[in-house]
Amino acid sequence: MAVERYNHRVEEPKWQSFWTETKAFEAKEDVTRPKYYVLEMFPYPSGRIHMGHVRNYTMGDVIARFRKAAGYNVLHPMGWDAFGMPAENAAMERGVHPKGWTYDNIAAMKKQLKSMGLALDWSREIATCDPEYYQHEQAMFIDFMAKGLVERRVSLVNWDPVDMTVLANEQVIDGRGWRSGAMVEKRELAQWFLKITTYSEELLSALDGLDNWPEKVRLMQKNWIGRSEGLRFSFELEDAQGNLLTDRLSVYTTRHDTIFGASFCALSADHPLVKTLSDTNTGLNDFRKSVAALGTSEENIEKAEKQGHALGLYARHPFRAGVKLPLYAANFVLMGYGEGTIFGCPGHDQRDHDFATKYGLPIIPVVAPRGESVDVSKQPYLEKDGENAELINSEFLDGMSVSAAKAEMAKRFEASGTGERRVNFRLRDWGVSRQRYWGCPIPVIHCTSCGIVPVPKADLPVVLPEDVTFDKPGNPLLHHPTWRHVDCPTCNAKAERETDTFDTFIDSSWYFARFCSPHAKVPVDPEAAKYWMGVDQYIGGVEHAILHLLYSRFYARAMTATGHLDIKEPFKSLFTQGMVIHETYKSVSGEWVLPADAKQEDGKWVHVTTGEALTVGGIEKMSKSKRNVIDPENIIEAYGADTARWFMLSDTPPERDIEWTSSGAEGAYRFIQRIWRLVNEAAEMQGGAADLTLRKLTHRSIEAVTGDLENLRFNRAIARIYELANGLQAAIAQKSIDVREAAETLVLLSAPMMPHLAETSWAVLGHKAAVVDTAWPKTDPALLFEDMVTIGVQVNGKRRDEVSVTKGITQAEIEPIVMAREAVLRSLDGKRVKKFILVPDRIVNIVC
RNA sequence: GUGGGCGUGGCGGAAUGGUAGACGCAACGGACUUAAAAUCCGUUGGGGGAAACCCCGUGAGGGUUCGAGUCCCUCCGCCCGCACCA
């Protein structure tokens, strides 16, 4: 009798309601049980989920369900990264209020996430735009201030002219704003900074302990922090007439060994000395402007020639009396690094070489391969360390290795008090002021007599006013008629609120900690955090490798320093999943065409309805502009959440990009129907004989799937489940085998991936308890043991035969068996055996 | 430029230095059906052969090893990060 098809439209909502009603995934602290905290990067409430969300949250969900079944007390929460520019853009474009827009989006996306059947603890839901949440952010900021982790200073900032706000260095990509894509300008503004550089050294060294982070992410953070060990020292300066000036020129270098090869000094166009000189030097002033106009984008840097402008001043060589190094303002020296100055050693640095060649400056070799000569006239010699190079033309350094010369030079500068060893970092402090409305208000007040006054904690939260307008550019908070006018908490005089809001990356830098105690009156309840933190498995996109993941590591330290947390590394294990990609097509006129409208005809791609020729545009990340987006809601409606989940996990390893294909989705759907048929057939079968082959397959499957899920190898786990299903199907066909264990195991092993089908199937198999309350299956070691093993037989490394032998067979035992094999004798062809190699239970290789 | 990753059938991809291509998709052949869909059975890296079986094969070339997709060297190609960092 044919079984009715599995109807996801009935079954999926049914089980989703069941899980909600039974509070199946609500987490409670229980110190008697091991905890497991699994977290996916929470979404920005854009309004609809996309396939990237489906993939991300499916992976986390499989881990959560698997760990729960395996006996862990699982915390798997969800929330909303709800502040940010798109809400304001919607307000400006459509006249809706950011708050209403955001909460509508949250409601819509929550409904969609629920339709995925995620094992989430919704009782812990948080939204960062909720004063319940951001009041704690404000309180912690005040604590950070007291701890010296906050600074307000006027600085050159990255100004995004489209979003009309400041961006952090991390948010400027190729000279453009990470969100708007507009060329970033430099502006001087008073800004709030979080002193992330306090932890430069620690954020770097602690990366070594993050064993379960991708090497790639650790390297990216390492390069971003950018530690270098060098020497800072200063030159005496003189004017064109040789008069000693009172100012000295401070430089930072990592190549102090090459000081005798110095032939010029270069200063950033933004260096204070250059600025001062340019006030009375129009040529220099023009040069400064041309450098500023060039920008720092990738193309510009590649094209830009080294350019300098002589300052008419000279630095006195510290070890060679009478040697004078001309000073230049140069376009390749950055003000933001070191001292904003360098001494140029053209013989051993590519940029310095370019510059010296252009301006006819001396190129003096001071390092050479040991015992050899070197020609640096055409290109610099770049040996930086090792013992195979020696110093030359360098007086007291001659003959030393590079490292020995550095040490000697550092010693001499330190002895004379004109320099010191210095560790330098590329990492800058985190500018967090944003001139936006839809963000967390910065809880300070500006008073003309008291200066900066933090808002007293009793007055928190500083709530965003809702009656704002978006009719003019800039910050609506600044335009609000009354909000910013307050009395100074200290002297009661008229004062003004800070109208900047926080960078939204602050919101996401501690939400994982808030999930431990989302309703606590303090930012984080210490007992709850002690139990749940850190996150055992964090999953998200690699695009957050630096921004979010570095800020969060800083925040954990800052919160620990202020007593809000007691853990320095928030994410024990990190996994960065690949993107969801899909084919693209373009019409002759250059418009993107929906993949559904493209078809192949005589090997050429044409439009389904118009017949117009199409070009294949490659398989790319799903994006609206390329019209290659597949809406998860449609897929879930048509095929069900289990199909979407199964597809996302099948075939492609989770760290790689996965291509969405309709055939793949249909394949997943067919497999669901197939399991359904197998389960129903198995449920109807009575008795039958135990079959050792099936039982061994069953237990090997448990073993393999368990290991694969522990290691996030979802695609392999799925391949194992297919094998078990194939074995079960073959056994059912025989009609005389007891298939119950195999069928039940199939259901339980696939349950983390296809939870709805698993629940229905489990009930069909006669179980009263739900799968979510059922333990992960256990292996029987006796069934994992194989007494026979098939071993390949090679002759001179080529496979010629295979033999089935008892496991653990010795060479003495197997040799006569193998040497009697016809295929082996034929391959040997009468030649004498030189060597007989047995790798136990693996392979035999006969060398002749 | 620099740091990292990757290169395996028509496709996605398996493979602790030990029988390359598990598993899936697609394709093809067959069964069932009036027919189609669904389902089931089978074939599917290339070449040779009636078959047994043989030869070739993991980007290219070399090396280490009894044995290399895996380790080492050189080269080619693709992808990602950073980018004038002194």
C-alpha cells in the first residue's frame, strides 16, 4: 500500500508550535550539567531573511540540536542588531519612523526564522535599539570613562560625505565608506574614542591561544594590529646656512642598522613641521594640497609616483660629522604611523630607492651578502635578517649581521639619550562617535563651566527622542528643538547633551554576554555569565574577521577591567561559513536576467519568453542588483524548511561558497520523501531476523555522523546518512530482516538537520516522547569491530589484487596467502621478491 | 607588491602518506504505467579488449618514499585578505 506523501505544510507548523508550547529550547542555568553555548552572528533587521541567514542559522541549529541530544545544557539565543543607517534611510526616503520600520522588520523576520524550525530560546530575545539593552551600554561607557578607556580628542577623522558621519579606520575600504561606498574625506572633529590600543599587545598575543579560530582570521587580526619592533630617535636639524635649529626631528625605524646608508629624511605632508613651513611657502602648500587630493585608494597608490618637496632644511647624521641629509615632504609617508617621518635608506628599501633615483640622491650600500659585494644602483638589496648578510661602509658596524647591528645601534642611541627601542602598532583607537539619529545616545553632557560631565547613572537611560524629523541632512538629534538642552548634573547651569550616537559596532560587541542574562538589572549577571560564557561555537561570515570580532575581543577585556565580565576571549571556537551563490545571466542590452528566465537552446543561452540571446555572467553572491536572489520564504513554502536546511548542509563543505541549484533543492526534497517512505515501511514490518551487516552499518553510521557533527563536517555527515538510508532500503526489500534499529537510527541521526520530519517519523515508529527529548544514539563497540578486513595488494606500488583476511593478521600469516594469488603471480612474472611490506589491516606492497 | 588559501570525473565534492573518485547532482539504459510524473533496478574518469584483464589518470615539471591527491622544490592558474606601515 502506497504511503501518502509527507506534507511539510502540515507537519512543520505543527512541530514548531509543539516546541514553542513545551518550551523545548528555553535554557536554564544548571551547574550539574555541562553547558554548550552556540551562537550565530545576530542579524540586522532588514525586513526579510536571505539564503545567507538560512545557511548560517541552519548550521548553528544543527549544532544546538545535536549537542542537546548529546546531553548538553544548550544555550542558543537570537536577537537583533537593530540600530543603523538603513532605518534612517527608510525614514528619509519613505517618511516612516526608524523605530516603527525596525520593529516591523523584526516581526517579519522573526516569523520567517520561526518557519525554519530553529531550536532557539526566544525568551532571551534582545534588540539593541531597546532602551532595556542600550541603557547598559551607556552605563558601561561611563565605567569605561572612569577606567581611562575613553578619550575625547580632536582628530583627523574619516568623513563619509554621503552618510554624513564619521567612520572608523576599519570601516574604510579602499578609501571608501564601507556602507555608502562614497570616497572618504579627512576632517578634523572632536570625537569619542575607545582606547582599544591599550590592549594592542594582549589582543595580539592572545590570538595564539585561539586554537579553534580559523588561521585566516587570526592572521588578518594579527596584520591589522601590526606590531613592529624598532627604534625611535631624533636628528639635529640645521637650516640651509648650517645654523643649528632648536627643534629636532624624531623618526621611527625598524632598520636602524642601515643608518650609515641614510641619504635623506622624508616627512608626511601632514607632519606639523611641514604644516608650519607651508604657511610661508606657497609651493609647499600646493604640494600638500596635491597629496591630500590624491587620496589613499588602491588604484591611486599603485599609480602614484613617489613625490617629494624639498624643505630647505637638513638633518645632521648622528654618527658622521658633516654629513647632512636633506629634508623632504613626501607623499608616501603616512602621518598615522610611527612619527610620521622616516630616514631614507635607498640601498635597502624599495620606496626609498624609487625616491632617491627620482631626486638624484646618493644610494649607499651598507648591507651585502657576507663576503660579497653588492650593486644597489638599479635595485635595493633587501636582506632583512639571517646570518648570511653583513654590514659594510658602516664604521663600527662593519662585519656585523643585521640583527647584531640593530642591537648595537639601539644600545648607542639609548646610551646617548637620543633614542629608545620602541614597539609600534598599526592599530588605532576606535572612534565611536557617529552623527546619526538611530543609534545609542552617548551619555555625556557638555557644560561650559564643568566641561565633559557623564550622565549620572541614576538618570540612565538617555532615551532617544521619537519626535524627530529627517527633512534636512545631518543629525536629527542636533535639529531637535529641546532634547539636547539640559541642566548640568554637576553645577545645574544650562548645558547640552552630546548629540552623537555610538557606532553600532558597540551594540554587537557585547550582545553575546547579554544573552546570558537578558533581563538582568545590570549589564551582565555575574553568575549567569560564569556559567554560560564563553561562546562554545560562534558562526558567522568572514567579513567580520576584523571589525566585529576584534571589537568584541576588546569589549570582553574592557568589561572585565570594569567588573562587568570575567572572561577575556568571548568566542572559544569560531567558524566562518561561506556565502550562498547563484548563477547570473545578462541580456544583450546589459540587463541582468532572472536565472528562471534563462534556458539553453542548441548549446546557447536564450531568454525563455523573448528568445533573446543571453550571456552567462558567472556564479556570484546572491544580490538584488544581479537578480540572482532566491527568496527562502518561497523555498520553505514550496519544499519545506527541512528541504532548505538539508540542501544548505549537503555536498559543499560549510566554509566554502555553496551554489544554489534548483536540482539540488529538488534532490533534497526527494530524499525527505524517501526517508518518509522508508520509515513507514519499516514501521509496518514485524519481526524479522537481526542482520549483522545492517547492524554494523547502523553503528558505523552513528560513529561517523557523531564525529562529523562534532567537527562541523555537515556534508560528510549527510553522505553517511545517505549510506545508512541506502542500506536500510536494501534490507527492507529483503522483507525478512529486522530493520527497526536502522530505521530509528536514521531518524535520530538526521533529526538535527531535518527536525520536523524526524519528529513525525519518530511518532510513526511508535514513540510517545518527542525527538527533542530523546538522547543521541549510542554505538555498540562490539558492532564497530570488524574481524575481517579487505586489504589491497600492490606489486611495485601498483594495485593488482585484494584479499579478505582476519583483522590484525601478521606478515608471516598473510605472505603465503598473498603469494598464492593468481593475479599476484601473474604480476610478479617470475621475478624474485625483494621486499614484502605489510601495513597492518591496510595494504600489502610487494617489491620485485 | 605582500600574506594566506586552493587546483581531483560533466558538476558539488570524498580520501589519518596506504585499494583515488565515498555520497549527492546530472546523464544514459531498463522495469512499472495507456502515457507522463513519481518510484525501483542498473551504467557512468579516459583509452584498449569478446572477456579475464591491461594502460593512462588528482594544474605542469622534478624530488623524497616500498608507496604521493596528500610531504618537499620550481613553475602555471584561480580565489581571498592587507596594502606606500618606515
